[in-house]
Amino acid sequence: MKLPPFNSPIFRQLIEFKSNTYTYILGCHKTGKAAIIDPVVDTASRDVQILRDLNLDLVYGLNTHVHADHVTGTNELRNAFPSMKSVLCSKSGGEADKYVSNGDVIEVGGLKLEVRETPGHTNGCVSYVEHHLKSIFTGDALLIRACGRTDFQQGNPSTLFDSVHKQIFSLPEDYVIYVGHNYDGILQTTVWEEKNLNPRLTKSKEEFVKFMKNMKLPYPKQIDAAVPANMKDGKGGKN
Amino acid sequence: MKLPPFNSPIFRQLIEFKSNTYTYILGCHKTGKAAIIDPVVDTASRDVQILRDLNLDLVYGLNTHVHADHVTGTNELRNAFPSMKSVLCSKSGGEADKYVSNGDVIEVGGLKLEVRETPGHTNGCVSYVEHHLKSIFTGDALLIRACGRTDFQQGNPSTLFDSVHKQIFSLPEDYVIYVGHNYDGILQTTVWEEKNLNPRLTKSKEEFVKFMKNMKLPYPKQIDAAVPANMKDGKGGKN
């Protein structure tokens, strides 16, 4: 398999417009191994095509958590790349090929994805840090000037506050944060910005908990179909 | 003005969802000077907020061409950053604070944006190359596995073919291409991919011209309002 003549890791950010989910492809330019973070079933064929165009071999399909707003693409992607292993936190309760816990490192050729457990939006939320790329992928734990909601799926604002402060804000301030969703078309942020400007997470823990408990958000549209499918790694969830 | 503690250039890609336009902020982390490429009036206040959050001083608002699918945000941005200069190609016929031609270099602190004229979608289309970032911003000249249409605003497929081959495909193959639009949620490509996989531009020039002339695309929805406003640098175009 002939790899493109690139001298640095391959990085792709992608969008699924229906749920405004951001999906990430990370590829090792030396070995051609790749991982995908938070793929969506609706855009799985697009993602397969990009991986094939770049001659990448997808070895891991990582879900940051059991999603409530879309069905994961990991099952569809495994049909195209049969040796791909889906990955989920051991505390999620969901089905996956491989389970991870805090401190584990997922190797993708020369890339290393460090697992940081960031519960609070759900019990099984994890973020992935790639230190060569100076980047963290936070799923719904931390959003741009916001955070994931804490009113369903074992949500707990006190736990989320600790996760963000201990596991994300402890990174160097110029690390780029790639989130799971943004509805304003903002694609990335940094540790510095969220530490200094996040209107929720610059509050005290007590104020944050109170704020999150008073949000009164609408019931998520896709949760009743998405969560059962995602508990089974997206099986049976194809639209 | 206190800059964030970053050790590398600031780069932000943003989306305006109505016209699926991609906007780019490039900032010098040493001087705090910034440029924005292809801002949209509908998202100008979001873009101002991001620039202010990062303590960046916007010195240039670059339009790759006189847009037909949205009104540029340069006029709105100049209201927030009065010393900002809007930039357009001298061959565009449109109004701007500064005109550029092939080979010019726009300096934004330590960043250098090299102007490459890439006509064919319009007469005044330019792309900007930033060699430190190994990136080119092509507006509508080259799109992902596609290209800008050539059936209005002085469009010429033969000219576009030459622009892409001479000015874009001549770059190193691992340069990242950031385009003006993509409707599938794909946010970036590379010179290598488009040279090898673009279904239109891997054709011969004759076949490409024939293909583009037979496309029979619908009349652009916003062109009658957008082009007159953009000929005046977006003035009078606020929604």
C-alpha cells in the first residue's frame, strides 16, 4: 500500500451536519495506521472513502462516550475495515472491542493517544490527548465556552467540574481542544481560552453545580434510538 | 494587550452554515497581528468575538474573490477593527482598501501570505500560500474533489485548469489545501490528493473544459444580492 508523501502526522477534522458532530481522523504518515474519533453512522461512507483515498488502515474507532445525539459509525466502519477495534471506556457499560481506563495509551503507528477519564456528562466519558499534536479530544466533556449537559445518562455536574479542572485544564495552555460538537461553526479552542473564558467553568464549583442544575434543557431528540444502539457499538443503528 | 501564551501561529477554521463557507483566522503569536480570509457578514460578530478573546489585532480582511454565494464580512469587521484593510485582487473590479497581484506578499506579523492569482472561477480569484503553515487557501478556485463553477462572473474553464495546475499543483504535495466551501463536512485536503484524485482536474484540459461547459448548474440563489454588495466590499449587505 503506497502512502502519500507526507512528512508529518495526518489530521482531519470532519463534520456531520445533522447533529453538528465533529469527527477526527488521525493517521501515522510512517506506518499508515489510523484512528477515528467519534464517527457518525450517517457519514461513515464518507469517512471510509477519505481513509481509502489516503491509503490508511483504520485500526481503532474511538468513541469518547455512549452518545445520545447520534448513532456511532464504528460498526459501519468495521464492516469496511474488519480488523478495526472499537474502543470505549470500561466504565461506560457499553459494548466495544476494547475497553480503556485512565492512563492507558492507544498506539496508532507513531501516534499515542493518552486516555484521560473525564466523567460527568456520562460515567464513561474519556478524552484523548495526543502530545505530538499538542491536542486533546474531549467529546462532550468540555465544549467551546460551554460543556456537555449533566441531566441524563449518569450526568453529574460536580464530577464534570473536577474532570475538566484536573484532566483538561492541567494541560499546557497552548494545547488545542477539539470538541464533540459546536453549533456556531467554531471548530477548535485552546486550554488557555477555556481556562480563562469559559463562562461556566470559570465559576466556583458550587456556582457551576447550581447553574447546571437549573438549565432546564429540552429532552434530546435522538436519545431513545441513539443510546440503545450505541450501547451495542452502533449495531442496528443504521439509518 | 496581553497575548495568550502560545508558541506557534494561531490558526482557526470556522464555518458559516447557510452558505457552507469556510472562514480562516491566521494570527501571529509574537505580535498579535491577525488576518481573516473569506469572512461572512452573518458570522462577523462571532469572528470579532474570537479575535477579541485571543487579543488579536485584525490588520487584513482578505477576500479570495468577489463572492456570489454570501456577502463578505469585511465591512462589518472594519467597524470593529477600524485599521483593518480589506484586500482584493486588482483584477476583480471590486472595491477594497488594498489591491494585490500575483507574487505580492501580505505580512501579518511573522506570517507571510503569498498571493497566487488563480483566475477561472472569476477573473479576480486569488489563493494565499503560507509556507510556515504549509497551507494554501484557495477560495473557490479549487474545491475538494471538485472546483468552482465557471458559468458566471467571467468564468473560464480553460483558465481555471491552468490556474490550478500552475499555481496550486506546483506546491509540495503535503501542503494542506483549505477551500472556500464544502457541502459534505470535509474541512481540508492536500495537494497530493487533488493532483491524484480530483475527478475533474485529473482529466486533460480538453476533457475538463467540455465537462465544465456541460454542467448545467442552477442559478445561484444569493448572486443578485451578494455580487453588488461584494463589489462594494460588503457595504450595504448586512442581513
